Amino acid sequence: MINWLANPARFMRLSARVVPWCGRAAALALAVGLFWSLVMAPPDYQQGDTVRIMYVHVPAAWMALSVYLFVAVASAVALVWRHPLAEVAAGAAAPVGAAFTFVCLATGSLWGRPMWGAWWVWDARLTSVLILFFLYLGYIALANAFDDPSRGGRAAAVLALVGVVNLPIIKFSVDWWNTLHQPASVMRVGGPKIDISMLAPLLIMALGFSLLFVALLMVRMRTALNERRAMALRLNAGAIPDSRPGRGRALSAHTMVP
Amino acid sequence: MAAFIGLFRRDLSLALRQGGDTGLVIGFFVLAVVLFPFGVGPEPDVLQRIGAGIIWVAALLAALLSLDRLFEADYQDGELDLLALSSLPLELAVLAKCAAHWVATGLPLALTSPFLALLVDLDPGSVATLFASLLIGTPALSLIGSVAAALSLGARRQGVVLSLLVLPLYIPPLIFGAGAVEASAAGNGARAYLLILCAVTLAALALCPWASAAALRQALE
């Protein structure tokens, strides 16, 4: 499977067919999920309608973590096997993950204001997610800091692996420390502790977020691959001394495209 | 082992003979701490309350300031290629360089801290804790910093990238280092914090040389 996917041309053909369907499925799941969670789901007996922030906050937090895990695994694959697509995938996923992390922090802050009376609290869960956000930013900055993009990709891959240390800290921060943030109520030993009328829209939102991620990832990977090809064409065109203007350029572009 | 000690001594004597290094770091450390009373006002109770945090943050920034020297000169003049080719594993070479970096910067920072603690009016018990926490925590700063320094070798605007990478990773030592002094000032005993800080340093000792060596290898390709 890994080797089969290593061919960028094959990936381009496959993704061209998958992306539209994936995007439509994401739109459908998000539309259903948003309507269900914002209109149909019951208000909480304590929190009232503010609980509806959860339907965006929790899936965004799950995505923030799982996208980082995805970046780390793709980075490991890229470092170990020099897999050409894994490096592109890691680089394409990181900004999307950073956006999910930002959404998680922003909605959490909006939720914290009415519930805890503060926009921000320095407890372990919030602090560790903030560190995750900075790790994403560091990854993006490092990947773009080199003149040679593949060098940046490899350096960022090492950083992604170093940052994995933070993931278990985030996951278990609510158990290890006495935090204001509530402990896990869905992914816990002994099954979810949340009523089905709230769990169902939450899971649909999570599905919508995941599909959105896959669609965005593929679009970004396609863009990155096209960008690389354009750069290779331009470099190749520049390398040939064109005594007759226009001529050498057209020729080299032909020889370069597979 | 001889190569390890040789590399350690070479790095240390380079850092000490070029003079500037240690002196600059300490100068920055002192100045950064001295700035705070001007910013927050000279009331002793305020300074006493935030003193430990100020000193720890200033120590982080001072350590950050010296990180670009860890590999940069050797990368520029080709030493690093020779190190990678030598019989000494690159992980051990990183460890030797980190040890030299710690003796040239981390240790002086810890030794200076009791004097700065007087400036912010910490009580004697807290001064001892502060000294202990910096002594335990600064090796972690050198080790974690080595990963970021190796990763950012040859990057554009290296200093900015380096600080963006390293400051988030410095948060755990900062939390437990400053927390230790806070606990001892509150009379709760700093033992638990210092032990966790030891754990952070030991984890960094076990993991960071591998990550730094991997980063150096890809920088040298």
C-alpha cells in the first residue's frame, strides 16, 4: 500500500476522483451535524444553550490531536523510507491541524467565559493545547525556513517527532492534574458518559470534521505537487541557454513532463 | 571515551577563551532581571512574589541566546562533517557539546542566581531552592536547545526560527523550576517539584541526543 501510493502521478489520478466526493460528504455531514447540534439537540440542564459550543469544540480538539499524530506518522515514514508523498502529506496537513487547534482554543475560550468566568485559565489541559499550537507554528516556520524545500521538510519532520512527547501529556492532563477542564466523557474506559441525544450529533460533527480534513489534505497535497512540478519546469527552462527566445523554454518543458 | 573528553575540553576551552560567551550570557541574565523592578515597580512584596518566575524566565532567555553558538561555527567551517565521519557516534558528540555548553552557560547561570535572588528579595530558603532548581534544570535547557539548534542550522532568519522552536519546549522545565521556588516560599516543600524537574532533565538526557543527531545528519546531507 505504502509503495503503491508512492507514485505522485497515481496519487493525482486517484485524488482527482476522490476529492469532490469527499468534499460533498463533508459538507453533508457538517450540515446535518450543525442543524442537529444547534437546533434539535436538547440544551444542557446546567449549562443551557452554551453546551452547543461543545459540538464544535470537542471535534476540533480531537482533530487537533489526530492531525498532529498524522503529521508525526507521515514524518516518520518520510524520514525512514524517503517516501515522496509522505513528506508532502505531512507538510500539507500541518496548517490544517494548526487551524483546528486554533478553532479549539477559540471556542474553548468563548465557552470558558460564561462557564468559568474567564476567557483563559492556566490549567494543564489549556496550556498543553497551547503548546501544541506553538508546535504546529514551529513546524510550519521550520518547513519554510530553508531555501531548499526538501531540507525544510526533513528538518520539520524531526521536529514533528520530537513534539509527539506532548500528545500523551494533552490526553492525560485532565487525569494527572486537578484541572478546571472536565475529564474525558466520550473516549473513556467503560463507555461514553454522555446521553445519546447529545452523543449522536457530536459524532456526526466529528465525522464531518474528519471528512473535511481529508478533503482539505488532498487539495493541499495536489497543490503542493503541482507547485513542485511548476518549479521543476521553471528551473529546467532556466538551465537551458536559450539563444532563440521562447524556443528552449518550450522544448525543455516538453522533455521534463513525464 | 577519549574522543568524548577531547571534544568536551575543546568546546569548553573555545567557549572560555573566546571570552565573550559566558560573560555575555551572564550580563544578559543580570540585565534582564534588573529590568523587571523598573517595569513592575520596586515594592518588595511584589518582587518577592514574582521574583522566582522572573529569574527563571531570564535564565531561559539567556540560555536561548547562547544556543546558536552550539553547532553554528562548526557547521560553517566543516568541523561537523568531520565529527559525523569520526568513530565517535554523533549522539555522544552531541552529548559532549551539550555538556560543554552547560558548563559554559547553565552552570554560571545557576551560580549567579543567588545574587539576583537578593535583588528581588527572596527569603533564604527560597534562594537555596532556586539555586537547586536551576542547577537541576539548566542541563535540560542545553539538551532541549541542542535539538532546536541542530534543526535550524542553515535556516533563513535562524535566530527567530530557533526561538520559535525552543521556547514551547522550554515550558515544562519553567513550570516545575519556578513552581519549586513558589512551593518552598509558601512552606509546602519543594521536593516534589524538584523530583519532577529531575525527571524532565533525565528524559531530555535520554532522548535529546538522538533527536539532535538525527537533525544534524539531515543538515549535513
